[in-house]
Amino acid sequence: MPRRIAVVGASLAGARVLRALRRRGFDGRLVLVGEEEELPYDRPPLSKRYLTTPDRTPVKRLEPEGFYDSIELRLGVRATALSLRERSVLLDDGSTVRADDIVITTGAAARSLPGLPDGERVARLRTAADARRIRSAFDSIGHLLVVGGGFIGCEVAASARRRGLAVTVVEPAPAPVMRGVGATVGTVIAELHRENGVDFRLGASVAAAEEHGDRSVVTLSDGSRIETDFVVVGVGASACTDWLMGSGLHLSDGVLCDNRCRVAGGGGHVWAAGDVAAWPSGRFGTTRRIEHWTNAAEQAGLLAAGLLDGATAPTYDPVPYVWSDQYEHKIQILGSVGGDDHTTLLEGSFEDRRFVLAYARGGLLRGLVACDMPREIAARRSLIATPTPMAGVV
């Protein structure tokens, strides 16, 4: 019997696993299970370019449709349970997919906010359907409220301003994206948005929301009230692991894997990659789970090598790379950065919004953030790949 591999999650990681297996000569049976009815598509544009294009613009598929001719597609169905003993996945239509190996690429889901459930005037952004709904709303509204000043919230705000909407962003921290990159870069991004007409309500959170005719009224923790036509909630994401509860796999913040993407507790036949996967990083001395395009694509390729080559496959311990496009600016992040790190400006200036900022922990360079200096940040990648004292960086 030919070997059968089931990929659960029609995400970037899922599509890249399939591509890598075929390119490496795997001629066994492949199954792709996806909750959405869409073939795998590119998600980063959903919060940016997609929201500013005409309504009929389609999402960008990751592979041509013919690529899937040799793959069994089970789209529009959700995985509800995994059986290690039977090496099978139960789907919500009552059917079961059995395989020699099961690859988990179910990604992450946008978190909801108590008091602001999805509704006629409230949406989260994670899927193409979410983006279509938000883009359609942009055609008829005058004011948008974004709850959450992380990268997704800031990208949606920038897209809405490009569409000519009035925009208010509510964020509990003193600056947007502060939890990710700290106050210095957060302040630069806040000023960028203010110059483009965004109203920030920082240090406040949503206390209540109610409908008033064709508008929503949101009350903040500081007692102020905001009338709006539509709300986008962007308060982070959680790994999609609910269907794995009780399976015997090791779950914490995601699915715990080794450095070849084999899932702990999976008996050597369960694998994971992308937003859902957590793995031990020797480089940074911690378990990591990264929700971004580059990690999903790179990790998927390594997972395919592990499936086919076993113990001779390379291990996974990358220098993470993340980016965000806002207005005409590109923010890039290399390595591991945090709000409590010691920061040093290496090049450029914050006033010009062209800079490279170093993040250090324990005297070692751990990460870099750049704005509109792609060559300069790329040239310093090796300084993160190999632990480098800050004295050798500055």
C-alpha cells in the first residue's frame, strides 16, 4: 500500500508541506483537509492591499488549481478529533480520514472580545471571508473603530485611511504594537498613524457596546464613548488546538514539537508546522510559536524533509523574520524582540522613520527592528544567528 499523508489545515504551511513533498519526489497519497471551502491562499494581503482593492478582486492562491489534481481535497469540513491509536482524523461531517502520518497545519484563529461578539457591525480578520466582509463594509461606512493596536489593527487602520474613512484605534497599552516591539517603535508608529489622520485612544479598553439605530456606541474604560459605523476587533490570535483536546498530544501554547516538527506524544507519526506549532529554540533558549508567513513557509519545508528523511533531516532553529506594511513604510523584525529589551539605535533616525534598532538581552544582541532600511537590517542577520555581544555590534 502506498504511504498516505493527511495534512489537516489548508493554510500556507499546509500548502507548502504538500508542495515540498511533491518536489522531493513523494508519489504516495496526499489528503488536504480545510475548514474553509477555499483552496489555500495568501493571508498577509488581507489586512493591507486586499482591503483597498475593488470588491471583485480575488484572493491570491498559493498554488495553481492544477497543483491539487493529484491531492484528495476535503474542503469545507472541520477536524473535530484525532485518534493516535487509529491514526485518524474525525471530521464534522461524520467522516474519518486515516493516514500513515498526520500533519497539523490548522494555524491560529483571531481572538474574540467579551462584549463585542461578531455581528452585523463587528468583525474579526483572519480569513478571506472576513476580509471580504470588511472590504464590503468600507464601501458604505464613514467611520471605523479598530479595537487593538497590534500589527493587524494598525494595518487595517492604514487601509481604512487609504479608503478615506475616519478611523479610531483603541489600545490598552501606552503605544500601539508596544507588547511586540516596545515603546520606542510603538511611539514612532503612533505618530505615523496620527499624521495620516488616525485618532488613537491609548491606555483604554472596551467596557461596553450597544446598538443605536444604524450605528454602534462603544463605551471605553475611561468613560468616553465612541459612535461608529463598524468595528474590527484585532486583539491577537490563539492556536487552533481545540480539536486536539484529549488526543494525548502535548498542548500548551500550540502543539509542542521537536526541532524536526514531530509532535510530542504523537508516536512519531504526527507532525505540525506554521502558526499552530511550538518548538524548542536552542538559539533563543525558549519554546517559540510564531504567527507569520516566513516561519510557516520555512518550517513546512523542513517538516517535509523530516517526513521523508527521518533522523537525517536538518533541525529547525531559524532567525525569525516578520514584516508589516503601513502606508508607504515597511517595518521589519529579525530575531527575538521584546518590550523589556535594552534598545540601541544603530543607524538612521526615528524622526525620518528610517532606522535600525537593536534589541539586547543579557548583553547579547537578540533582535533587530528596521523601518525602511531593508538592506541594512539584512546585512546584520548573521549577528543574530550567532550570539553576538552588543559591544561587537555598536
